[in-house]
Amino acid sequence: MLFCLKRSLNEALKSCFSLSNRSREAVLEALASTVSRDPTAYPYQFQDDPYLSPRTSTEFKLFSLSQESGRSAAKYIVNNNPKLFTKDFAEPHIPCLMPETVSLRLEEVSEEALKERITLRKVTAAVDMYDQLLQAGTTVSMETTHSLLDLICLYSDRDPVQDGEPQTDDAEFGEELKKRKARVRRASDFLKFTWKENNNAERIFNLLPERDTRCYSALIRGMVKHGAYAKAFSMYTDMLNNRLTADVHIFNALISAAPDVRDKFNERWDLVAELLNQMNQQKVRPDLLTFNSVLKALRRCGFLAKTQALHTLNEMKALGIAPSLASYDHILAVFYKSASSAQNNTDLLQEVIAELEGRIFTCQDPDDVLFFSSAMRICLDSKDLELGYKIQSLVDVGENWRLLGDSFQQSIYYGRFFNLLCMMEHIDVVLKWYKQIIPSLYYPNPQGMRDLLQALDTDSRLDLLPSIWKDIKTLGHDNKPDLVEELLSLMAREKHSSEVQESFAACALDVKSVFDLRPSIEWSAASLSHITTLLLRANKTRQAWEMLQLFKSRNRVPSEGLLNNFLSVCHSDGDSQKAVQLVQLSAAFCLPTTWRLAKRALAEFELTEEQRAILSELETAGEPSD
């Protein structure tokens, strides 16, 4: 084994040094390629402090946000107090550990000062400096003007929040938020900022003596980004009237906005087709994002989408533009609607995966990260396990896993994959994957654990339920009554060997201790019954009797079957006194089955005169009259 490790290491280093243009991290990358992922290790970002390694999805979110918040706060302090952090201990120099230039150094009114403010993303200060230059009669170069318009339009005429800086809303935006909360939510409400009428970008644009395509491009893209779709098309019309040709970025923005300015499906597609024709007339070559914008718009074009999506894909290939993962994601969205994908076959997805098999991807479109989770959803809806494995194999190629997206998108992907495994795979294989991806890659939600319970039930491996309960506690789902009740239900449904029943009883007592520590969790009658049944089967009569007392204190009513089972255990133990107390407990609940329990106890137990009198009275009082 040591020889094999040395050989793989030598091969990796040999390939590393054979590269003429190797990166500074080439040696580290070569070493990393010799080992596989450790499924027992926590994500790399948490390895600096093992004590804070998250065990649940909630802790993962909390620790991630806390870590990022601390990093941003430290960066803010360092950048705003550069004089306190002048020593550079790192060898070689690590730029990101040293203070960045965030404060303004040039105070005089000049174009260089304007460029400095643009570079530092000081929107308000840059606009003020531009106005001062105009007032002083200084002509600002077109290149700097382009950069200024880009900055204003990108941030919708607002200063961006710097790392570590407290986020504040201006008064106008605060009033806008209040108005939004008072009415029905709309899609535009989810935009962080909206385009303000006659903002500084429009004002500066109107002041320009000459306006070129780049100026129009900045405003049109900003308007689309911040929800002013109709205004963007109006600006485009104005540009054409001024005999200017658009660039590819303008067309990409307008195509993506087309569904928002037309109501009917055919009108939306007609507008997209018209924009594509104008691209051809203006001799603007489309790029990957152009076609992805078309495909994304087609997702909102109803019955027209399928035919036009295939035409679009063929057009991409004719121009020699390779589709990205986002392209395929839009295609899948057109052909596989979530409500009906279960009725569709997976031929198209099979073709897509066959074409992508073995390839390594880089992110070319922000929507690339949606492909894998969408593809796995189709496999889940269609119950196609083989195709699901092919998608997972594609994720494992190179660093394709990076295109699973952020932690939320990653949890969606692995949740669907695990759900598919639980439905379609043998339990031994399910448990193998369970150990590989949990919790190093995926923190299952309650539904994921419920899927696992159902898989154990399907393959008759209920003996593993106590170990799954430990994982449920570790993952923080022991406060979910529905999940815990399903676990108890599976354990109590049928009898098992004495060894298994002992482990079930210990698990049931552990569940009880968890519930006792959390008064806010409501005991259901079913949960109490299941725990009592499990304790009775393990001959833990004393603890089972304590559970019966909980029924009354929790205002729950035990079932007739549970009381009969308890009476049978009392008979096996020869405990007549407990049998009498059981019948009295039933009478305290005013159960209609009390007289039957009393009659059975009178017939099966050796009783004292006093006990017989008590039971006879309960039988007579509860027996129905003819």
C-alpha cells in the first residue's frame, strides 16, 4: 500500500513539474490529487476550530454567518485603521492580509480624484466630484464617464455596503419598504434596490454632449438589473433613433427583460425574435449569455417554449458556441415541468448527461449552479436511480462539485439524491451513502430522516432504528414530534427478538428523557402509547406504569389495546394489585372499556376479597344495560 502511495505521489509531482505554465499552487494541487475526500471530516472552513464544528443545519448556518461576520468586521477595522497594521510578517507577501486602500487620498478637484472614487466604489462621492468638475469647466474623458455610469447603474445610485460596515437604509428607501409591507408582495419587491426616476445616472447621461453605445449600455443594463424594464426598452428606442448600434450586453439585458414587458406568450417570443433579428441586422455576434437569456425567457413562453428551445440550441451549435450548464438547465425546465415530470420519460436528460459525461466544467453563467439540483429533481420525480448515479458521477469529476452552488443549493441537491436512494436502492447501499455524505456534505432535514426510516421499514431493518435515533438527536431533529412519533411507531408496530426489544426500550426511554427536558414539546397519545408498549415488551413494568401516569398529567387517553396489553403483562407477572390499579386508572379516564377490563381481571387473577369487591363494583358500574 505504501508503494502504491509513493507511486501515485511521484506521478502527481511529475505531471505537476511537466507543466510549463504551472501555478504557484501546483505542488499543493498535485498532493491533494493523491488523496480522496474524507467523509468523516467537517467542511474545510470549520477545521480551524474543531470545537465549533457544526452538527446540524442550523449550526452550519449560524457558524458560517458568524465566521463571515467576524472576518468582515476584522477587515473593516484593518482597512479603516491602516496605520495600526503596518508590519508585514508573511513571507512571501500575502496582499489580502494587509490593509486595503478604502479611504480617499486625493482631495483636489481633478479627474484623477474622480477615478479614485470610482475605483473605491464611492458612488455619492464620485457623483459630487463629477459635478464639481463640470462646475469648474473641466472636461471629463469619455472613458472615465463610462466608468462612472457603470458604477452608478450597478448600485442603483446608492453607496454599496463595505465589508464589516453596518447596513443602513436611506430615508427614501425606508419609506419605500414601509409601502411595500403594506400591500401585496410582488416579484419586484425581492429586488434589493429599484431604479429611481431621474437618478444621477440619467441626469449625467442627459448632460453629456455626446452619447455613445457604451453610455446607453450602462443605463439599459442598470435599468434591467433594477427592475425598470419598460424604461430600458424606451432607452433602447432612443438609442436607435440616434443612429447608434447596440452591443451584445444591451441585447442580453433586453432579451432577459422581454417576458416582463409582454403579457401573452406569443407576444413575449415575438419580442425576443425581433431583438435577435435586430442583432443580426446590426451585425452583433451573440455570445453564450445571449442564448442563455433566450432560453431563460422561453421558460416563460408557455406552449411555444419546447419548439423554440430546440431551435435555439441548434443555433448555438451552428455558431460554434458550446452550451453551459445553465443552457441545459433552461432546456430541462422547458421540457420537464415539476408538476408533470413524473409522467414524462427521461430521454432528453439521458441525452444531456451522455453529452456531458466525463467533462470538467467552469462557471460561465450565474445560473450554472442550478443544473445539478434540477437534473436530480427530474430523476427523483421519474424514480430513475441509474440516471441519478450518472449525475452524481458527473459531480465527482474534477471540481464539478463547486457548481452545486452555495450551501443551500448543495443541500437541495443531496437531499433529492438521498431521497431517491431511500426510495429505490437497497438499504445497505443507502446506509453506505448515508455515511459518506452525512454530515460532511449534507445535513438532512426531517423529511430526509423520514425517508431513511421508510427505507429501513421497506427492507425490514428496523433493528437499526436506535442508532438512527442517535443521529436524529445529533442532527437536532429530536424536537420534531412528527418524526419522533414515526420512529416510535415503527419500533412499536410489531414484536421482535428480546435483544432488539431491549434496545428499543432503551431508545424509548431516551426519547422520554428528551421530551421531559423540553416542556414545550407536546406529548401525543400515540407517542405515549408507543413508549409504554415498548417498555412492556422489554418487561420494564415499572417504567411502563410511570408512562401510564403521564397520560393523565398530559390530558391524553390511553387506548383499549394498550390497557389490555398492560393487563396481560400483569397476569404474566402475577401482580394482581397492579391489575386492580390499572382498572381503576381506566375508570378514572371514564373509558367505556373499564367493565371489560374488570371482568377479565376477575376471571384471570387470584384476588383478595377487597380487590374482588373493587373490581365487581367497577364492572357493574360500567357494564351497559340491556
